[in-house]
Amino acid sequence: MLSVAEELNKLFTPSWLRATARECGAVKRFVKGDIVVFFWTLLLGPASGASSSLASLQRRFEAPAGIKLAPSSFLGRFSPDLVGFLRRCFERAVTASFQAWATPAIFKHFADVLVQDSTIITLADALARVFPGVKTKAALKVNAIYSVLRGDLRSLVIAAGKRSELRFVRITRALAGALLLLDLGYFSWAVFAAINRVDAFFVSRLKKNSNPRIVRDFHTGPGRTRSLIGLKLRDALRGLGREHLDVEVEVTVREKVRGRTAGKKTVSRKVRFRVVGVRHPTSGELYL
């Protein structure tokens, strides 16, 4: 098995970095110094435990590059073209990681399998006006959608840290037949109803405060003698000894009206979903 350093060097070879940088126009300002050294400085410099300030990064770049730059010359390298280059590097890393473990045969029944997730990156307080955060003054949120079947990055959006995950969700007919794997931050019965409406599928964890009513019980093993139909989910779970839970629940969702409707902007309708739970063999907790 290759080490992390060997994997990174195999993925980001000097020839690939230089060729990609030329394609993106990121080498225009590199009369002095190599884009390869600059890339590794940006990637590994902040993780070295030293200061991640721009002045510190500049010193870390100058030493292996064997050059001395004015601060303005170093800052000039941070251009829109460099952003495009770094995005290509990120997409290459994501694609490689998915190709390493994806097993498409598992998902042969779906047109595509899409994983959507986001992460928060804390920024300096000075950027709070552009990227306001929630728990910190400034932060940005990176939202990505990966295709497991294709092994590539389908979407990458960078926004203010305070932006809700639900605002990144886009449900269209193009998703028909696809399976969406969603983190808990995207949990919304209305979103799930929209996924159903376009003939797509989804898997999501259930929020702790979600308490839909059970309308059907698919369980056939031990514990079937207790009827769960008609109960609220949280009431049904009290004292439940089953190793697995497999029920259909009904919830009411409010949806925006499409087309002409007399004075109404939203309508309510009942929608059914399947809830599955598996009990942890050690803790005994039922995960839904």
C-alpha cells in the first residue's frame, strides 16, 4: 500500500501540474518560481503546524524555490486563474478517491448515485462581510455533489458559511432514476417529496425530532405481535425489541403551487415514505 505522500505525488505529478496550470492560465505570473513548488506550499504549508499567514506561506515558497519576492509579487499570484487551477486539482483528487473504492454493481438499478455533502471552513474575521459565518464571524461553506457511478464531481458551490444546506438542493427531472445520498443537513420532508415527484430515490438519516405516523408495518420476524400501525414513530420505538424496523410513515408537506391556483401560494398534501432502522449489536441503539 502506498503512503499518503506517495499517493499525492502519484496523483499530482510535476508534468500534470505544469500542463494544467498552463491550460488555466495560472503560470502567467510565475516568471520567478515554479507552479509545482507553489502548489505544494499551498497544500502542505498550513498543515505543517506553523503559521498559515500569507507572510509565512511566502517564506515557505521562497526557500525551496530559491528566490526572493516582494510581498506584492507573491500576492499577485493569487488570481482567478489560480482559483481555476486549484479547482481542477480538487476535482482530480475527488475523482481519484471515488474511483479507488466505488463498486457500481451495487447500484445497477439506478441511473446514477449522487452523494451531496458540505463542509465549513473558518476564515479570518476580516472576511465576515463577504463570508458571514454562524458559530464564527467568518466562514465559507463548500457544497459538493459527487457521482459514485461516474467517479466524478458533478457540482461544487462555495457560499457564505451561514447559508443553509437546503438552499443548495436542486431537484429537477434530470434526476429521474437516480439515487441521492443525503447528509442530515439536507433533511426536509418537502425535499423528499420533490425527489419522489421526479421519479428519483433517496437515502437519509432521520432527524431526532421527526415523529411521523406509521401507516404500514413490513416487519415479518419476531416482535410482529405488537401492532405499530397508527402510532407516532417515537411512541412505537419505546420498548421495541426488534433488531430491525421497516415501516411506512405518512407526513404532511407544504409545497409551492405551480401554475394558476386561486390565491394560494402553497398547498398541503400527505406523502408516504419508508423508514428503516437497524439496531447496533453493541450499544443496542436503533439507527434510523
